[in-house]
Amino acid sequence: MTAAPNADGPAYGLVCLTTGPEVRFRTITLTRYRALTPTAREGALLDLYADNITRLRAAATFCQERGIRLYRLSSSLFPMLDLAGDDTGAAVLTHLAPQLTRAGQAFTDAGIRVLMHPEQFIVLNSDRPEVRGSSLRAISAHARVMDDLGLTRTPWNLLLLHGGKGGRAAELRDLIPDLPDAVRLRLGLENDERAYSPRDLLPVCEATGTPLVFDAHHHVIHDRLPDQEHPSVREWVLSARRTWTPPDWQVVHLSNGIDGPQDRRHSRLITHLPSAYHDVPWIEVEAKGKEEALAALTAAPPALT
């Protein structure tokens, strides 16, 4: 579980889906779900959840066959799992727990590290109580999925969030120790383009023992830097590494802008690999090309400048 990538280079991670049909998951809208009778809701979720578990096992095979050692689990595998006042999803997932455990074991047996990065609507430090409540319910549901998969309650199987509501770093710092263990022990924080720079999040991470996932693209946009070769990128890679225990579990995010460093839109492939990442062990590749971007990086990584 704890082995670092080999000396030939970093482990590049696939994010959730493939551009082709190999790794795809089903879903259901809230409107459609609510139009069903209670019995029909249970049947619909049972069929959908079971199918997505099967597809998840196929994702493990896909990664194993291509030597992909890091996989970001989709946070949309089990829609309606965190609905307030409706435990249909939770009951269905309990029924399917053995199948879900076997899917998780497929990743473990293949030596594939599994992470999750839920949607940005999870804002634990919101100034609105109802948002804090729904956010805790959602993140707890995701942690339950990771538990059912048999994934460790450590940052090896990271559960990653952004900083949330801007200007409320102190609130974020104060709430982390009170999070359920299934969330807190896996939790990581990532800098974003607007609200939280790594400078804002580092004190929170240091105070709470939470690892910092550094994103150079977000950092360049937030600080309006010329490109990802700015000296501060390396400084933040090293600062973030000190929040990881052990350091060789460090994960960073990699992406390029379509029309240059300040473009928030992710390019299809990776055309620039920052030299600051030269010794980072685990890199999640946030490129639109998904598996094509990983294959290109593995075959002929961009030259480090």
C-alpha cells in the first residue's frame, strides 16, 4: 500500500473517466428520481449502483493493463446517497457492500492508489448553517464509500477538498479536528484559483496535520504569474511536501491552460511539465485528454526546462 513509484519517474493518475467508452458511469437526475415511487426509487438505485460497481472493477482492470498506478474515484458513483431525509441510497449501498468491497480489493490487489476529489459545492466552512450541514452530509457519504471499498483511513487514500468559503481559513482550521474520523484521517486540502492560495492553506494544514495538494496551474492563475516555471512553484512543492507523512505520499495536480498559463480551461494534453515537479512521486493529470494525456506523458514526457 505504501510503496512509492519506481525510480523511473512519477506515477501519473487517471481522473475518474476515459475519453473513450472504457471507463464510464451511469447516473440519475434528482428530478427523475423524485418522480419515482419509493419502491421504484429503490429498484432504480439498486440497478444503477450495481452497474457502477461493475464498471468500477473494470476501471481497475483498465488501469492495471496500462500501468496506471493512481486513480481518482468519481464522486458521482452513487447519486442520491446523501439526500436529507431519504436513506434509500444508503440502504441500497449496504445491500451491495460485498460487491463494493470486492471492487476496492481489485484496486488494492493491482497496487493502484485510489483518491477522491468531491464536487466544489462541499463548503464545510460556509457562513450558512444549512450549507455546512449539507456539506458534512455529502463528505461523510463519500467517506462511507471509501470505507466500503476497504480503502485505508489515511492520506494514502486521500479525500480532497478546496478551502471553501473565502476569508474563512480560521473556521476551516477549527472545524477539521471535529470531523468524523472517516473524513478527517483521509482529508487533504488543495489551493484554488480565487479563494485560497497555498499561502492561505499552509497554516491550516500545519495546524491540523492535513496534507496540502499543490496545484501549479491554480497557483499561477491566482498569483498572476508568467508560467509554471516561476521560482515560487518549486518553493510551494517543497512546502507542501512537508505536510505529508510520509513525504513520498505527496500528490500534486498537473494541468496546462488551453490558451496559455492564465487560461483556466484545461488543455487536452500536457505540453508543459514544470521542472518543479521533477521529483514529485504522485501526479494527478487534470487534462481533457484523460488516458491519452497519460499515455503521451509516459511515452514522451515534455522536456523539463
